[in-house]
Amino acid sequence: MIEYVKHTMPVNIVVAHGLEAKALVKILGLERHQSPSEFVEYSHSNKLHLLVSGIGKEAVAAAVTYLGEQQSFDEGENRAWLNIGIAGHRDAPLGSAWLGNKITDQSSGASAYPSQLIKGVDVGSVVTVDEPENSYPLDAAYEMEASAFFSEATKYSTAELVQVFKVISDNLKNPISEIDLQVVPGLIAAQAPQLLALIERMSVIVQQHNFSQRLPNYYHEICLKIRLTVNQKLQLRRLCQRYKALGLEEKLERVADLKAGNARQIIQQLAERIDRISEA
């Protein structure tokens, strides 16, 4: 059984509005830190990160790009991505919430289907609109960021590590034009048990993924000591992962002689040995 650092949670949370962030900061014990960007950022030493993007698809796409690029130096470590926010529905009770199992961009008609790896949380459709929706024609949560968030976040992580969670703030009986925005933190806070369970589960999944994809130290040692082309790095990465998948990670250093200092020769030695093992 793999042991994880109990409180390590490599999860990026993106919200559109500061009032959505207000409850999360308290629930998750986050602290604001200075940022060179226009985005408001909060974080925790356990790797939880919260970013306030601003409203709309362009704003959330820019926020995800910013954060993804900031974290791109963490080679081999994926983060889970979670978009939390309010949404409208024609008849769902105020304060109800669900994970999006289908995200549709109304303007383009394109749909995405986030992987359903999280148990014990309600799921439903989400429709992203360019302008606030008043009639809610479909049985779906209507909001303004999810499709762009999912599209952009999946550029920085695998699709199963990207989720959206929407809390209903308006419906036909309680129209969006009459929303008191000051109730938003309370709506989010009421979902604290589900949100904590969701973030915990996502953190476990991403750590499992990172463990399975972790490159052996031998890969990094070669990259530090020997000059490799981009193609050679890709070849070496694949070979190291093959050795690991076969449980032969500890044999890597015995197969290729680092003292040779020749990337082509090292790659050739590794490939010949793993091919012989695979054919045996």
C-alpha cells in the first residue's frame, strides 16, 4: 500500500468571484500571498492553491494558463484542478450542488465529459453561457466558466484530474436578478463536508497518478550529467518508464555506464537490455 503525506493536497482550485473564495479560504485554512499577476491568490503549505479568476470564459482561461505555467517547472508532477462556483437551474433547490458529468459550451455546442472517479458526490449537467441565463431551458446548471476551465486545465493535467463543482444560487422562483451576492459565501460554506471529501479524494487520485508516472532518479541523473537532445530525452523517459513498469528500476544503473558520457550509447544499451527482457 502506498503511503502519502497525510496533508499533501496538490489541488488547484479556481473560482470566478471573491465571494466564492471567501468561504473556501476559511474552510481550507488558506492564506493570501502576493502575486505578480492580476489574479488574487491563496495557498497552503500542503500544496492547495486557490485562484480568483474573474467572471467569464476568457478570464478563467487566462487564470488557468497563468497558474499552469507557474507550476510547469514541477517536472513529472501533475496537479488536480477543481472549478467551484455558483450556478442557476430552473427548479433545483438553492444550495444544492453537483459535480459536472457533462459540460456544454452553449455558444459552440461542444461538450466535454469529465471522468467520474469521485464517489458519493451528486453529478449533473453543466452549461456554460456567455451571458447570464434567465430561463434555464435544460435540466442543467447554468454558469459562465466551466467549459473554458475544463478545456484549459486539461492542457496542464490529465482529464480525470479536472472537475467542476457547481452550487445552485438561483432558479425560476429565485431569479438571478434578485440574488443577494452576500449569501454566496454561505451557500459555498454549506457544502463544506462535500467539498472537503472531494478535495481529499482528488488529492489521493493525483498522488496515485504522480507515483505511477514518477521518473526514476536515474533519468534526472543522466539529464544533469550528459547533454541530451529533446528527442533523446523523450527516448530516455520512455525507456525508464518501461523499466519501472517491469519492476526493474533498480537495474537501470547497472545497464548503462554513465562514465561513457555518450547519450546515444546509453539509450542503445537500455533499449537492447529491455528488449531482451521483454522477449524472454
